Amino acid sequence: MVGQVLNRFSCVGTAVMLLAVVATGVAVAQQRPVDWVALNPAFAGATRVNDREQCTPCHTDVMETFTSTRHARAFRHASMPEGGECESCHGPRSKHVEEPNDSLAWSRLTARQQSAVCLQCHEGGARLAFKNGPHLSAEVSCTSCHFVMETRSERALLAKESAPATCYQCHSDVRGQMFKASHHPVREGRMDCASCHNSHGSTRALLTRTTVNDTCVSCHAEKRGPFVWEHAPVRESCLNCHDSHGSNNSNLLTSKGAFLCMQCHSYGGHVNLPRYNRVSSPLASGCVNCHLAPHGSNHPSGAKLTR
């Protein structure tokens, strides 16, 4: 009986703590130990100071900006493991306090080692495949995209003010495509890179879904099908006809009007040449003047995608 009562109090106490954390907008993960000596042999013999005030005299500017961050709030509102705050991310600092130098500096760690420190709390979920993903393989660590010591973005501790600005640090070619005449509404703020990509994943092109088509139809559901009459290139991949980041052709097409269709449908006996399709006319749409359903048709007479 006593044991049941204690268990109930334990559950209630846990629930109260979780509610307090949720109320602050901070999610706290279960921390697992980091082998600091394995990451950097200079940590050998170092012990935890367990006192953030030891860091403040030398790192006043950093500590001031850190105080208002989401990590700082999480540390204040949760029961953190031994060493919380500074030493949770920077390792045992006794040797650094005794003799300040850069031998234990964060910059001494490789991208994979830096990420191992972050993953002690943030592993799992959408980050489950990060260790095998293309970003880490290219020496892009967590701190390449996220900034912990200062609030620079209202979202996900990003290093820049928004997800696109953060991604464009490396993907400048995509930034250029987004300025083309036809583009997804990223510049307008109606979506961002994370709408289609999971930067922590390892699927093709870091997509949020398993395939290109699954990702596209998560918004463009009317193109999903299945259709009675299917268009083979559409069923294979949307990228056969569309450039997802931007194009100077209408509807994100990779080529202009009928010229795109003629890459596959170039044969005689049909008015499929530019002179018949009048692709130069602003009032004409080439092949789709007649083939109104290029993505597929459910009409009984839609074998040629004309209805």
C-alpha cells in the first residue's frame, strides 16, 4: 500500500515537472554520457567543477547572451545531470580552470565529435539517421547550422534568422534558383527548406518523405492519383518535368512548353512540332492546349490525357 502511494506521488511529481518544462516551450531529452577523453585526450584527468560561476569571470559576454536561450531555460527548469549547463556541452573543466588555454576548446573537436556532444541529448526522432547522413559526412556539424550561445532565430536555435538563410550559407545555388520567375513560395515566407527537406535525415536529397513524389503530393494532393490513365514520367518522378527549386519556365518546368513534351513525344503524324503548337505565342500553352491532364486522367475517354 505504501509503495503504491509513493509510486503515485512519483508519477505526479514527474508530471508536474514535465508540465513546467512544456509551459516554458522547452523539451528536455534524456542525456547519455559522453566519453570526453575519447573525443579529446587532453580531457584525461579532468573532473567536473559543477559551478557555472567559475566560467563567468572570463566568459561574461557569452554567459550574458546564453542566459536567455532555450538551452539555459531547459537547464533552469529541469533536473540536469551532474555538471549541467557549461560542462554538459563542454566537458569537465577542472584542468581549464587551473590553467586556461585552448587545449580543451570546442574547435579542437571534429564535426563528428562536436555532433556526438549534441547527440547525447538530441539523438532520435527526426535526427535518428543524422550520423549516417550526407551533412555529417561532409564535415557539417550541428553547430554549423545551430547556434547555442545566443538567440539568433526564434526557431530551432538556427545560426541565421530563418531556415532558408541558414541553408543558403552552403547552398547558394539553390538561393539563386529561388530568385527565378517560377519558384516555390520560400521568399514569400509561405514555406521554407524544412517543408520538403529533413536536414538531419539520410534519404535521397534529405527529403521529408521516402520519395520525391511522396514529398510533392504531401501538398499537391490532386496530383497523387492513382489515375485510370497514367502518365509514365509523372508516376516515376515529378523531377522528370519540374525543377523544384526554381525555373524561368512556367510551373517550375525544366523546359518551355511543347519542347518539354517533345523530349519524349517527337514523332511524325501528329501536330507536335513548335510551328503547330505556337509555343512562342503568349496565349498558347503548347501541348496542354489539347492534353489538359498531363499528370493523369480518370475520365473514361482520357487515354490521351485530353480530359
